[in-house]
Amino acid sequence: MTAIDRTAYPRPGERLTPGELDARYRLSETDHAFIRATARGNAGHLTLATLLKGRQDLGCFPAPIDMHGNTVRHLASQLRLADPFALITEEAGAKTLYRYRAAVRTYLNASPYGETGEQLVAATVLEAATTMSDPADLINRAIEALGKAATDLPAFSTLERLANHLRAQVHTRLYDQVAARLKVGDVAALDALLIVQPGGVTTAFSRLKQTPGPARPETIRLWTDRLDWLTGLVDPDPILEGIAHTKLRQFAAEAAAMEVSELLDMARAGKRHTLLLSLLRQARSRCRDELIEMLLRRVRRTQAVAKEKLKELQDQHRGMEEALIAIFGRVIETAKDGETDAEAGHRIRTLLAEQGGVDVLAERCETVSASHNNNDLPLLWPIHANTRSLLFRLLDLMDIRSATQDRSLLDALAVVVARRHVHRDDLAEELDLGFASQRWQSFVVKRRTGASFSAAARSKSAFSSIWPTPCRPEISTSSERRISATTGPSSCRGQHASRVWRPIAVLSECRRPERSLSHS
């Protein structure tokens, strides 16, 4: 049974503020003329005013005695009735009230709820029930349709009964549609979920409702095994095709709240199988979502650790930087004191040799320069190497597709995955790296006699970070999440809370740097 306070159905007895009374129950000059021409006596005038403004505000004719006393007094003051007058009741003046309601409908160009109104409600609810399941939502849509058609609202029980009946019709049609698509093997597999198999202690249905907990590297095997198991069951997508996502979510929630015995007691097998398929679909989607979350967390963590390492190196190199500046100052002083270029050059070379030699000083300059450029890309490899196999394992489980016509990111991803075991330093591939930042492109592409992509001995593939920008290609996964190829800090939203994702996975082949740092 639907509670009336969960719907937009009007309740005439509520207390209104003075501002609400003035806005919703003010009588216009036309209203005054209509009341004087239609009703007789003070009681008649007040009763007709109550019916008129009640119909305008609520969409139906409330019983005059159900209106709040403040509302009646507000109308009486506008009619200049100093003393309170008793309103006409159904018992004492049924014919008079009938005549007043008919006059108000004519005045407002409204119509009573009848066969035409019921047909309007039926058409509205049948259309809404294909995407909505809550009876309160269906009732609200019916109330909205009747209001636009200037038709009186029927009793709340009438709307509730009709909404529930029509919703059941829509659900029955969906159950029959699913039953017609199921094959004999599918039916047997779904029914087997509700039976404890030999040697087992619980049903597969119970396992379907349970998860291994938050996805972490420690539980990755449990999650991948779960996804393998779910994938090996009946594929619900082609069977549930054409059913709105909101309906499937409601069916899944209904199944999750049930026990095995309740499902087995269902007389309509189509309903049982529809609920099971919806729950299976939701379980598969959530499993992939958890694995995607893990993938994104690991990539973000790699980037964060690299930045932390860069900050530490910058702090460590501060003394080296000061020493190089001091050496440069001595070089300038030597150049000033030298009488000839040859003499100045000799003294400068002697000075540089005393400080370790040109090669050592050049390496220090390169190290300090890389730190100044905030280039953390060369630091990614040692961090990424520890989780590289995990990331590729997660990628193997994902069905990643392009959400647009731009396939540059997916093409690069395909090369990375296919070359994961390559031991060459270079990969001569024709790839469009437009989705990556310029720094990434400079780091990845080796420009010598021609363009090639650097790779590491022992398959040194690195994943770049996941960042949002609106101008990058978008990719989506079979768990209905969308991932945008971007280059800035990420923000993600999950599918089950009605959320839209905008993270990006930029995957690039990169070589392991020979030194701890190099500038791009």
C-alpha cells in the first residue's frame, strides 16, 4: 500500500502560512462576480468560494468541512463576512453542492473524472511503468497528466489501485518477454542457482548476493575468480535487451531481498527467471566496477608515489644545486681575471677538473635540471614494475570499447597489451598519440633516424595517470562506466548511484631510464 504523503496527491487539511494563503486562496474580482451570481446567502457564498479555490489549488473538490479553519476564515474575510458561518455539508445540501461543483467546472473549463480521465491515466501509467516501478512515481505521473488535462482528481485509492494494476500488467509483459527468449539450457542453469549442488553447503544464489569485500591486491584472486564464475553463467544482456535500466535495477533489488524459498514458491517462472537475470547482470557489473576501481587506484598510486619521489630528490639535490652555482660563480671570476682567452680557458678547465671533471659536473647539471622541470616520468618505472602484472591482468578482464569514433587510445592500448612480453628496446609502430600530453609524447617517442616507441628490456610498459579533460577520446567498459582519455587529476563516479565517470587511462610504452632522472 502506498502512503499518500509519498505522492503529490493533495491534502486539503494542511495549515498554510499567511503568504501561502494570499498566493493560493486570494479571490479575484471575477471570482467575486461568479460567486455572487451563482450562490445565495452568506453560507452559500462561503461554501462556493471554498469549492472554487480548493479546486483551483488542489485539482479536486475537497469536502468543505475538510478544509483547514484558517483557509475558510481567510476566504470569509475576503467576502466581508464578519461572523463565521457554517458551510453547507453533503448531508444537508447534496444537490446544492452538486450544482456548485458543476458551476465551478464550467467556470474553470474543467471536466469531471470519468471514462476519458481513466483512459488518460491508463495511457500515462502504462508508458511510465516501462521505466518506473515505484507506485508513488506512477501516481504522481497520473496526477500531473490529469492536471494538464484540467480533469478532476479521483479518490487516492482509485489512482493507487489503477497504478498497481497497470504496473502488474507491464511487469507480466516483461516476464513473458524474458521467458520467450530463454532457451532450455538457460532455464536449467538459472534454476540450478537455487539448488544446493552435491558437495556444496549453500546455493549459488547466496554466492551471487555475497561479495569478497573491497577489491584490493590481496583479494584480487577472489574477485577475478568471481568474475570468471559470473561470466560462465547465463549471459543476461541479450535476454534482458530492451528493458529499461531502472526496471532491471528494481528487479535486482527485489531479488536480492528475497530468500531461495520465496523464489521457488513463485508460480510464474518468467518472473523468477527475470529477477535472477537482473541480479546476475547487476553482480557482473559491480564485479567489473570493483576491478576497474582497483585498476584506477593502482595507476593513481603509481603517479602519486612518483611525485613524492621527485619531491624527495629535489630536496636531496638542493645542496648539489648550490654547489653548482658556486662553481659557476668561480668560473665567471676566473674568466674576468684571465688576461687571454687561452689562459682563461686553461684556468677554467683546471677548476672544473678540481671539482670532479666535466662529465661528472654535466651529469649533476642534468640531474638538477630534471628536478627543476618537475618531470616525474622517468621515476614511474621502478614503481610501476611492482604492479605491472596486476594491471595487465585487470586489463585482460575488461571489455573496453570506444564511446566515440576516436580509437587512438584503444589502438595504443592494443599495442601495449600485445607487446607486453617484448624484450627489444624499440618498437617501430605507427601510432597516433594525440590523446597524450606533449611531455608524455616526448618521453615515449625516440627520435633518431626515424620515429619509434621506446620499450624496456623485459617488457617495460608503463601506465600513465588518469586525468580529466573534456577534449579527449572517451572509452567505456561493459560495466557501463565511461572513461575519458585525459591529462589531469581524475574525478570518478560509479554506475550504481546513477553516476557518470570521466577518468582516463593513458597507456604508453616507455623505456627504463639509464639514469635516475632525465629531463624531457
